[in-house]
Amino acid sequence: MSTDAQQAGRDGHEPQNWQKWHEQRVGSVSAPYGPLSLTGTHWLGDHPDGRLPAVPGSWVPDGDEVVLTAGPEDVLTVDGKPFTGSIRLTTDHAPIPESRVAHGRRRLVVLRREGLWAVRDFDPDSPARRTFEGIEATAYDPRWAVPGTFRAYPESRSVRVENADGRERGLGLGGEITFPLDGVEHTLRVAVEQDGSLWAVFADATSGNGSYRFRFLRPPAPAADGTVTVDFNRSLLPPCAFADHFICPFPPPGNTLAVEIAAGERNLRDR
């Protein structure tokens, strides 16, 4: 089969594949411990007494650990068992439902960023989850799936960018992808994930005017020769579009495209 025929076959199935992807994405977002359930990210440095707003127990950073102290009145569990006393915790790496500390259905997740500790509060009964109506997304259009080329940097680099919570943090970058849109070449700076896939934080001419203020793109791992498909049909809303308590990075310099990317996830659906 020729390359053109193979591509035609893929394109013939791609609208169905995209619809399945979109439905799975809505299901993941609206799951009990999906991003809609995040009701707070509490930085321990902002609460030197160890008491966090609406979070039981006392949480005090101590070097590379956090000391949690709780009494019977706090009604906390650790590793699924009722907990009183003190325990030293490190960063939670397990899926949110399996995090060590819980208060009823809520999951209290220990987080560390650039040496600073925080506790995240995930509540399946959050108002955002109860009122969620879906994701506004543009149906698949082959125009937005284009061939790209990845070029790795000789060494990984980090740039400081503002985050959604107003603080500035480092964003690691491993290379760039170049790709054509309507005959014009564009470039996005990307991070390289552990599995080799790519991650871009980008804005475009629709950002804040028809689409959320910025979005994510996650191309697959490039082939050995650097070729990779750049499919804006699978543009993603960042977690902070679903809950204000996420600390999503804004696009790094160079990742605001002067073109309207009218594709993929655009906004939350209004009630």
C-alpha cells in the first residue's frame, strides 16, 4: 500500500479515534479524584503554625519530610487505618486514590516543588465536580494534524516562567519541534517525558478569545530520525482550567503562536 493510501486509511478512522479519545478524556476529568476534585493547594510555608484551612491535623515541614500530627478529633486515616499521633511523610507518588492520608472520602496529598512543601486536598464532592457540564472541544479536522521534526537540545535547560498561582518556577525543556501550518513553519519548545513523549505548553491567537488562555500538547515519542506527528486536535486544557488550585506553568518564551489553533479542547462547557 502506498504512503498516501496508508495516510488516507488512518485519516478515515481518525475522527472516530478522536471521538473515543475525547469521551475518555471527559471521563478521566470527571472521575472522583480527577482534576475537578482539587479544592486546595496549601503551601506549608504560608502556615508556620502547621494548621491549614479546612484540613485536619498539623502539617510541619522538617527537612526532607513533613511531620503530620493528629488527634482523634481529626478523624484521619493513614494507609487505610485510623491515625493519631505523629508520622513523617514524604512526597506522594501513588495515584491520588492511593495517597497515604485521608479524611473520609477526601485525599490529602503531600507535594514538593523546588524545595517547598504543600498539601493538596482532593474531594470527590467538590462544587466544581458537581457542576461540571463537559469540555467544549472542536471536532477532528485533518488540517490540524501535521508532520513535525524534533530536535533535542545538547543539554536540557530550564527557563523561569510564571505559574497559574502567580509564582515563578522553573520549566524544564529538552528540545524543539518544528512543523508547518498553512505553509508557514512554526516552532514549539518542549519538555521530554520519561517515556520519550513530548510536552508543550502553548498559546495561540485564540487564547483568551475562543479558547482557554493557554493549553497543553502531548505529541508521542519521536521516531529515531526525529519525525513526529503534531496533532492539535488533541490539544488539552491544563489542570488549572478545571480547578484554580493547580500551579500550571504558563507558556515559555517562543511558545505563543501567531496563528488561530481552532482545534482540540477549547474551554469548559457552560451550564
